[in-house]
Amino acid sequence: MAKAIDIGTAFLVGAEMRGGREVFTSERDAFFSMPNEDFAEEMLSKAGAFYIAKKDQLYVVGEDALKFAQVTGQQENYRRPMAAGVLNPDEEDAIAMIQVMIEGVIGRASFPGEVCAATIPANPVDESFDTTFHSMVLTRFLEGLGYEVKIINEALALIYAENPTVTAPTGESIPFSGIGISFGGGMVNLVAAYRAKQLVAFSAGRSGDWIDQQVAKVTNQPVGRVIGAKEKKLDFNNIDPSDRTLQALDIYYEDLIKYTLNHFKVQFKKQSATFDDAIEIVIAGGTASPPGFIDKFKRVLDKVELPIEIKNVRMAKDPLKAVAAGSLIAAISQEKKKMAKAQKEGAAQPPGAEG
Ligand SMILES: Nc1ncnc2c1ncn2[C@@H]1O[C@H](COP(=O)(O)OP(=O)(O)OP(=O)(O)O)[C@@H](O)[C@H]1O
Ligand SMILES: [Mg+2]
């Protein structure tokens, strides 16, 4: 059966079918490095941590990395292989570590040529890099694990998972048509699609990490504390006006939504896209998780005035897994096509030709 992996700046999420059900595996996209001296390795092994030893260093991988950073207070040793949606160019161990993590999440192919769909962001509108290097490095690595790789845009995967629709004047409901927006850790990804075909696709390098950094700056606090408030206390229906951190989070969230929609307006016009009928917007991603996000989004949307009519804005059933779930749909569909083609070719062979 096919598999999928959503390779995010903050989390890696793997998906596969087991016993007729979707099963997800998630890992924090981070590692913690420490010198391999004294009893360090014995200690990690006893603690049951996921780690690897390389030269004179030990690397604690995934969720355990965050725990070690918190326990030791050594923030500088807490490192992330990705930044702004792609391999982090400032991190020398980025490629080696992401490979360890990807293999940890989805493992090797169960048979040669098993399809694996992997998410890649669209090229950013506000940064100078493109996603070619990132995409090629990951494709080669996944091929090395035995997979046939299908690259899929993160926001298009969201559209596959959530199936937004357009209602035609005839009353017909047109599937996989609308806008998908993933508010992740490193970036926002947006796709506008009609019948599952991409009309407009872009990413913008501002999302959760950007909010954390801005709020930390204006409130003069460590980023870690801002993240704690954001993930545990932030509720857009109920912002305490005396809480500076929540106030600042509210302001930067508003700015992020406005920034995203303004870029959409420009890209929609530039790519001469049109929608004749009112469309749906579906939203996912960790940054969209705080209670009240959809209402906040709608309030900003009212002010921005898009060139299209919006009939509904809704959150994905599971905002952290929707992209992986949509990628799995794409992978399974590709695998089915492959099998059908192989069967047809087999049937077309004259008797005895195979031997
Ligand atoms: N409950 C929550 N409230 C607010 N923010 C949250 C919550 N849970 C996670 N986040 C934030 O969501 C972000 C991670 O989201 P997500 O897992 O969708 O990103 P990603 O897919 O790894 O990144 P990207 O798609 O940008 O490459 C982080 O900034 C994290 O702090
Ligand atoms: Mg993501």
C-alpha cells in the first residue's frame, strides 16, 4: 500500500493505511546535539531517547530533543533541520538529520516502488529561494528508501483531504474547488483550485515562527515563553486586555492573516485566475489551531475585499494531520493507476511473452 509524509518546518507527519484505516505518525522536526563523552550515551539509552551517535557527537532526535533543551536549558543545542518550509541553509547537519527523522517516521518501502507522496511548499512570494534543492534532496533520499516519489504541494493536499466545493448555478456541486490554506510553523501555503487543478499556488515565509519572534521582540521575552502562551493560553474569543503577550499575539495574528490575503489578491490577479461562483476556504496547520481562529480570519477577510465571493470558511477536521491525509489520498490514487497500467500491459502481452 502507498504511504505519505508531510515534511513540515515544525513537524513531520507520516500517513499510511493499516487494516483499512488511516494511521498517522508524527515527530517534532528538531534535534539536540551534545558531546559524546563520559556516560552521555548510556544515559540516553537508559532514558529510552531516540538518538544517533556521529563522530564525537550525540544527536537526540524529535520530541526528545525539546525535552532535553528544556531540562538542560541549552537552547543553542536545540536545532532545526528546516526553516521557512525548506531545508535550513544555516544548519550544517540539516540533510543528515532530516533523513534520520524521515526514515524514523515512515521507514523503508514495504516493496520496491511503493508510492510515497511527500509535501513540498510552493515557491515563496517573499523570499529569494526556490524549492528545487529541497525537493530534489528529499526525492533522492526517499528513492533510496525504495519508494517511487510523488511530490505534492502542501495546500493542494489539504484540498484533497477536505474537498471544498463550488455550487454551480445549475445546483451542481463541483468537488475539489476552492482555496486551501495551511498556516504552518515556517510558512503559509495557499492553493486555489478548480476540480483539483491548481489555479494559484504560493507560499509566504511568515507563520508560527515569525509570530513567535515578533512577539518575543516587542514584549522582550524569550521565544520559548511566547510559544508556551500561544499554544496553551491564546483564545481569540477571549483576549485578556491586560496580558501584553496575548495582546501582541492577537496583533501579529491579524497581521499574518492580512499579509496572506493581500498576497493572494496580487497572485490571483497576476495569474489571471477567475471563479464564477462563490467558493469555500478550508484551513489547516498548527498556527490555525487556537480557539476562535476561523472567526478572526473571517473578520480580516471582510476588511480585505477579495475579488471573489466566499461562501464559507471552515477548519479541517484535524488541522495537524489534514495535509498528510490529503497526501495519502494522492499516493493511493497514483498506486492504483500504476497497478491498473501494469495489469493492462500484462494483458496486452501475447501468451508466453513473459517467459
Ligand atoms: N494549539 C496551538 N496554538 C497555536 N499554535 C500552535 C498550536 N499547536 C501548534 N502550534 C504552532 O503551529 C506551528 C506548527 O504548525 P504545523 O505543524 O502545521 O507546521 P509545519 O507543517 O511543521 O510547518 P510548515 O508547513 O510551515 O513547513 C508552530 O508554530 C506551533 O507553535
Ligand atoms: Mg505544514
